[in-house]
Amino acid sequence: MSSIDNWSIMFLSESKNITFLSKTSFILSTLGMAFSILSMMMLILTTILFSEWRHSYKNQLLLQFMLARFIFSFVRYFYDLIKYLKICTEYFNPIYLGQFPLAYTEMALVTWMFVFSKQMHDSLVRVFNTESTDLLKVSLAAWLIPGALSIITFLIFNMQIGKEIQIYVIYLFLIKWPTLCVNGILLISSLRSVINTNTSKTENNPRIILVMIILLFTFSIQQAATDFHKLAFIIFHFEDFTPGVPLFFVFTNIFSIYHCTISILFWLFGNKRTRVLWGFSNYRKQSEQSSCSTIS
């Protein structure tokens, strides 16, 4: 399904209108997007209805991180959909504006992944008071910097026709992969810190560990592996590939959509305090002194 989940592949050929969407992958992807929309609505409702939940700095970052995650999946689903239904016949045109949303949503997601990983690292390893961080500045930087980079990339792509692959490789080696590596280092460091210091078997720490593992292995590693396959796909050309690689793209893209739903629901209802807010649990703390700053 992810033939369009790569700016460079779009430029290779106008005649090869290759689609990896089968009816099965289309149905699975549509169901996954429906679940993602419902879970995103639940996250937004939680933010609107419960002031103690949204006042947590971590939760405010989480909301934007998951929003970036959802938009990333939705844009790729939408582009696959119009390609699957053959609505847009000029999709492979190098100057088609569709490449900008693909570039921006990926850069925004990678940026928010870094922001969230750093917040977890600072609070768990360096023990900084992240609640005092200026949320507005962080949010503006995380949304606007990817936009500026995407515009620059878009302009370079259209001024350097024929060098799109080289530009894409530069982007991977200088921006995306280094950021993914830093994410991995931050998460592993946080994971080790939690394991080494978790003498009290609280509810939250094991859940933080699980979330970090999910984020590390299902996003960073998955993205890097997908990019490696894309590069091979470009280098060896479409016709030289066995069906295994397209199936890999299909699997990772569908898995990515469902991962969005799983991540949101886990962070919302994996914690008893959030379940209490929704009336799904009778659990009560001894006092209401907790301002939900530890709600995941």
C-alpha cells in the first residue's frame, strides 16, 4: 500500500502506474483508519472534558504527537485511496503539489517523535521539571520547522529535476535517520533508567517501559527498515523486484495505521486514573493531590 509513501518513487516513471493496494489491503486499511478516527476523537474528547488531564504537560505533548501520527497515516491512506480508485491520473507529475503533504507529515511526525522522546528522557533520566517548559514555543517549533524544511525540499525537487533520488538520500542520511537514531538512544536510556530505579512496583513505570518499547520498535525501526526497502526499490527498479518487497510495504503501512489506534487507546486507558475519569474504573487514590501529571 505504500508505493506512494515515498517522494522519490513518485518521480521514477509516469508510465508505471503501480499500485500495491489489493481489495484485502484496502479493506484492512479502511477499517484501520476508521478505528484511528474513533480513537483520535476519544483522545480529543478526553482533552476537552477533563481539565486535570489536559493540564499535564506530558499529555499536551502526547495529544500533538498522536495528532501528527494520525495525520501521517491519514494522508498516506488518502493518497493511496485516490490512486486505488484512479481519481488522480497526474499523480506522478514531478511538480504535482501532492508531494508536499507527504513530505511535511513525515517530517512533522519524526520531529514530534523526537520531542516526545526527549521529554520522557528528561523526566526519567535527567529528572528535569519538564512541566515548566514553554509548551507554545515547543509546539510552534515542532509544527513549523518541518513545514519550512518541506517547502525547501519541495522547491529543490522541482528545481533539480532528475536529481530527486540524490536529494531523497541526502534527506535520509542527514535528517531522518539521525533523528531516528537519537530517538532510539533517548528511549533506550530512559528504559534502562526505569528498569534500574523501579524498586517500587508502581503501575505507571511498567506502562512507560511498554510504551517506549512500542515507540522504539514499531516506529523508529519500522521507518528505517521501510526506508532501506524504498532505496533498494529505487536502485534496482520496479521490474527487478520480487513480490516480497511490495508486500513488505503493504504490511508496514497497514500495521502503521493500526499502531496509531493502539498507541492512543493504550495511553488513554492503560492508566487507571484516566479510566476513573471516564467512569470505567472504581479505582481511587488516597487523595486527589495528583494533578494527573503522571497520566500517560
